[in-house]
Amino acid sequence: MKIKAGLCLLLAMASFNSVASERSDKAWELVDHGALLIDVRTPNEFNQGHVKGAANLPLNTVNTAFADIDKNTPIVVYCRSGNRSGKAMSYLQQEGFTQVHNGGGLDEMLSSQPTK
């Protein structure tokens, strides 16, 4: 029974990593084509490390921080794990933004960052 549980856990982790990789790979593709890269973590988290070129617009400011951004602008959001960026993406889509992508978490984004 323990072997089956371990195997299921391993498969679930591999599946998650595949999905995580897909969303961050797509995020980099969008950024390479001019999408805005937005870190929705707190300023303190951002100052501890972030993706080069990202702007810091914390989740608690999303309702005002995007006011001057055209709703057709491609945007990639990320956070620590993908949870807050998912909330930001949902909010922005509800507000009429048409091209928002959740890049997931910081580590995810950094590990899949293309080398140039």
C-alpha cells in the first residue's frame, strides 16, 4: 500500500511540475513578445528577489495599479507560488483585461527563464 501511495504522489508531483513548466514557458514566450511582466508579491518580497525586468504591483493594489494600462495589453503575472497571481489574473479578467497569463511562482519563472 505504501508503494502505491508513494507512486501516486510521485506521479502527481510530475504532473504538477509539467503544468507548472508549461505555464512558465508560456509566460516567457509572452514576455519575449512584449508582454508586461508583473510581480504581485509584497514590496518586501519583491526586494528580496524578483525576475529581472518585472514591475512590482502587489495584489492588494491590483484594483488601482492597472488603471492606466490598456485592457488589451498582454500581461504576465507571477507571485511566490502562483496563488496570488491567479487571483490577480481572475480579477483583471473580470475587469475586462483580455490578455492576462498566470506565470506561476518566482522559482518556476526563474527555473524556466530562457538563456540568451
